[in-house]
Amino acid sequence: MARKSAPSPDRDTERFHEDAATFTVRGTDQPDLERGVETIREVVRTLKPKPGVYRMLDARGDVLYVGKARALKNRVANYTQVDRLPNRLRRMVSQTRSMTIVTTNSEAEALLLEAQLIKRYRPAYNVLLRDDKSFPFILLRADHAFPRIMKHRGARKAKGNYYGPFASAGSVNTTINALQKLFLLRSCNDGFMARRDRPCLLYQIKRCSAPCVDRISEADYGELVRQAKDFLGGKSGAVQREIETQMSAAAEALDFERAAMLRDRLRAATFIQGSQAINAEGVGNGDVFAMATKGGQIAIQAFFIRGGQNWGHRAFFPSHTEGLEEAEVMTSFLAQFYEEVPPPRLIMVDRVLPEADLLAEALQEAAGGKVEISVPQRGDRRRLMEQASRNAVEALDRRLAETGTKAKILRELAEFLELPDVPQRIEVYDNSHIQGTNALGGMVVAGPEGFQKGQYRKFNIKRAETRPGDDFAMMREVMARRFGRVQEEDPDRQGGTWPDLVLIDGGKGQMTAVRETLEELGIEDVPLIAVSKGPDRNAGREHFHFPDGREKLLPLNSPVLFYLQQLRDEAHRFAIGAHRAKRSRAITASPLDEIPGIGPARKRALLLHFGTAGKVRAASLDDLKRAPGVSEAVAQTIYDFYHPGG
């Protein structure tokens, strides 16, 4: 079921009422506890005991904290009693210069809106779920006579059945491969299927039933789809018994070829169930969350159970948790987690949450019914929770070990590259093109906690003065656009978007291009390093070029060298991937895309009817009117587009 998110206060003015900057104290932006308390007291005078969400803002208007309340007046007034506040909240109050208030109809609505705003603004004093990638799902489409099975990320807009979430793309790919062997469902897109006049390789290796060339009837394919839905919906045992019965019947009828095919399908079903790393019997659909704490850090281990099957597990490491109760961290984590992921009816946690009933109420609309948040006490569920707890402890131990190693490497990196301090944000740049075509630049971001994939950016090379194939000019354009924008958006460098180190994949030429571009923008204090491969372009003999023309080398077995190679290779991977996607879109682009009012469905219908875009262009008005799915008005639009003179 598709996730329904909380309404945005910017879009739904009837449901929420927002007062922009209720009160502002003029003066310095330096921390001042007295001014912060004065701000909050002025806001409290305007509030009523209604449920809602409040935002605390600093002098620049950046969001410091987002909170929700059953009674706004009472909750916000607590911040004026500074003697009762922990040091963390005192610091927040001392920076507060204005507040924004949003009223809601209930506390449950306020909880959903709070999670939405935290994900939007990433405030410095809220618990943050640091996970930049959306979860993958399996999609069984329902907009074709022969439905396609595929991996899906992002908004669930396509018509069909969604199964997930899965913990990783790898677990989805493995499951889809096994499901293709089990149910022989097609994975190709509609255009590829329509062009086939003979089965592809997947049919030969028994991973598709070849509906494209009528090797299976629509009714028989529909039966396979039904079995797939049953299997993914939790009826795997019934599906296996059904296949076993069919296999026995085929063997008795001496139809050994069909019996062998059914045997292979049964093995695929066994593989899927055998690949489950945990015992999830008796759970049905549910998520399991367990927390571990150590060294001031928190890990939350999640297991995703659907239809009694384990669809993967993942560890999360929420940030900004200092001084907070563990139950409060877990509640905030769950609210943000289910902002993007459709919740199941059962959520199991390893501790009692004071706001469990409120959270369950907030999630029930998205879940399509009542949500239960429980702490397992006995039986299979308790054993499952204990396994999740062990995984959480192990994940946190690995995290602490990696963090210690990474901190040491970053210290050595700062020393080798002569940086003033250990870098917290490293930006790495690379360009990709083929003889100047489909050119773009890529930027990846890394820090003490690893790659920050939500911060990655790509820059389509589009300036007229940038000559195709000129790598130096491309790098100048990328740098001018990147740093020109950050100068506008964060001129005081307080937003965490300015890099502490810029790495460029290239040699002296790229370094010169970047240095000159930044100097033209008046930026001379951002550390720059260019990385070029050594003789014969051998990895391990990289040269590190400084802005002043100096070069340095690192020993072959240096951990710092290996780390810098990782950064360079990730930028290279990202830039090439973005270039390939852009090139693929250009290859598949059609002249029909330029006609106003012609969407994918009509374009597909026209191509299937006429064969090529050229034949559509040459068609008469009467021929266009006879095309399926094309009305007289649309036919006239197409004809006029190609024949502007009438």
C-alpha cells in the first residue's frame, strides 16, 4: 500500500495554520541565553493550548529544532525555565531568535508533521535518521496483459503491487532472479517486448515464459502472476505444494520435460526460503527494531519481515542523540523512518516507548488499519528480537572500530595534505563524456562517517563557451556553478555546505583551471588537491598536485593512499554512471517527445501503429485519426506540428 505522508504546511492551508516568524529579537547572532528566553516568552503570549508543531530559528533563519506538542502553549513555555533544561537545550535556546508555529487537529498529526519537517530541514538539535537512499521494492506491474516484475525505488505511482521494503538493492536483485526462475515472469520493458519476433536469452535459460512471442497464453501467464502474488503475499507454502502437485501429475503422465521444469521452479522456491538468514515464522508482516548504545553512539538494527519471509536487515546510526533518553531516540527514529516507508501492521521494538500509542495512531492511516507496537516477551518473536539485539551490538562494534580507524586516517590525511584541521566535508570532482557528447561533471561528498550520497550532485555541461571535449573548460564550468551557488546560499559558511577539502581527478591542468576559477570568485581559502595517476597510469603511483605547483607521493601500502583512491574511484563511478544514464536517455529519445500533449502512452501507441517516428511524420491527417488511442484533436495537433504551413 502506498505511503500517505503528512500534509505539507506550505500546501494545505485549511488543515494547518502557519504563523511565519511569530516574534523576532533584533541584535547579534552570537549565542545569548537571555535574548533566546525573551524570544520564546514573546511567542508563548500568542499561543493557545492546541496541538501543533513549532520550529526554533536562529538569527539567519535556519531551523535549530522542530518539536511537536499536545498543547503548544505549555510545551513551548517549558523552554523559558532554563534552570530545568539540560546543557544541550540551553545552547539551543541561546541561539533562538524567532519561532514558527503550525497548529494541527491532533497530536498524531503533529507527530507526522514533525517527522516530515525534520527530514526537510535537518535541524541541528533533532535526532536525525542519517540514511540518504530510499528503500528498494519489488513491483509487479498491473498495466499490461502480461505484467512485468521489476525493482523499484522512489514514489510508488505506477499501477501494480509493491512488495517491500528490502534492505538493499542486492537483496532485491537476488530475490527477483529467483522469482524469475520460479514464476517465469518477464522483466523487460513494454517497448522491448513489443519489438520481439523470437524469444530472448532469458527464455532459453528458463527465466521467462516468452509471452512476447506467444509461447504462453494470457490465461496461463495470469496463473503464474497469481502464484507470484500468493508467494510474495505470505502463502509460499501453499504455492510450493501446488507446484509439487503439478510436478507429480506431470511425472505420472510421463511428461518428463514439464516435470523437470516444475522441479526447477520448486528448487527456486526453496532457494528463496533457504536464503532467509533469520527465522521469521509466526510474524507475518512486521518490522523488528533493536537498539544498542556504546561510546556515546547508538545503533538501531532493523529486520523487515513480509509474508513470514526475511526481506533483509539494515543497521542505522542516528545522529544528534547526545543527552536524550533511548526511548525518545527510538520514537523519533521510527517517526522519520515511516515517513518514507509504508508501515506494517506489526512493529516490534526492544523497549517500552512512552509514546507508542500516539505513534501507532499516527501510522494507522498509512498502514491501512490498526498498527500494533509491541515489546515481544516470549516465543519466536522474543527469539527474533534477541537476534536483532545481537546484530545491533555487532553493528555498533564494527562502527566504532571503523570510526576509530577512519579518524586516524583522516588525521594522517590532514597532515599529508597540509590541512589546517581534520576535514569534515570532502568534495571530489570528476568529468565524464565521449568525445564531448553528453558531457557532465560529478561531485561526491565524504566525511568522517563515510560517503554522504544524499549530497552527491551532477552538473550537465551546458554553457556555450565550454567547447566539447575540453576537460579544463568543463572543470571551470562545474566549479563556477558549484561555488557560485554556495556563495549565494551560504555566504557566512555556517550551513555545513562548504568543503574543507576539494579533490580533483586530474593533473596540473585541472588544478590550474580550478584554482583560477575560484580566484575569480574571490575564494582563496578552500584547500585544493589534484590527483593524477603515475607512470603508465598505474594505481598506487598517484601524484598529488598542490595549488603552488608542488607534488607529493605516498607509499604503496599507505592507508591514506588507499582512502584517497576510494574517494577518486567513487567520483569516477558516479560521473560515469550519470553519463551513461544521460547517454541512454539521448539514445532512446524520440522526435515525438517534442510534440505538445504527446505522453508516453500515446507515443507508444503511435510507434506500435506506424512503426517509426518518420512514418508518423509522413502520415496523413486521416491516417493519424485512425491510430488507436489518438483522438481527432490529438491527430490535428500532431499533423500541425509536422506541417505548420497546413
